[in-house]
Amino acid sequence: MVKPKDIPVCDVVCVHAETVETLQPTVRSIIGAGEVVALLADDTRFRVLYALSQSELCVCDVAAIIESTTAVASYHLRLLYRAGLAKYRRKGKLVYYDLADPGIRPLLDAALAYLRQRGAPEPR
């Protein structure tokens, strides 16, 4: 584990004004990204979102895919729904979930590509 004193920092204060002025407006406008990333930080929710990125799934399918109970799957789906990352529809006695916005697929793919690049085991 890296101790805080082992992390390199500048020995002098030197602000690169042009770089700061270029980046600061965009960085200041980033609101809500932490909440999305926090949801994705949980492996189970990431797996659920990845599965939904591949197919619309009923709660029972999600539970089987993540090898959990329907209660656990439902809990994670509810969090993703409340965050606006998943949507659902009822069909008779079944509830099907899907991505609320397919635009999140590239983020999921990028995270998986990054893990593979770092040598993480391939998904089963």
C-alpha cells in the first residue's frame, strides 16, 4: 500500500495558467458523475448493467446471470432504476429491465477493455 508521504508532489508551487484556464470551466461543470461512477464501483451492479447492455432481461434472468436471489437482483435493479441508468416494463406477471440510455454502453466497454489491458481475468 502506498503511504501518503510516498506520493510525489511538486517541490514548488507553479500553476500553469493557460492549462488551468482551458480545463477549469469543463471540470467545474461536471456534476453527478461521481454518483454514476459510485454505482458502477459495485461489481454486482456493473455486471447487471453489462448484462442489460446486451439484452432486455426479466428480474429472474438477472438473478440467474449474477448467481443471486431475485431479492438481491431486484435491489440492484432498483438502485440502477432510481439513478436513471435502467428502465423497466411490465409484461403480464413479468418485469423486464433494459438500459435507460444505450449511451452508457461505451463506458461499460471501456471499463472492461481497461481491466483486460491490466491483465484482469476474462469474463466467464
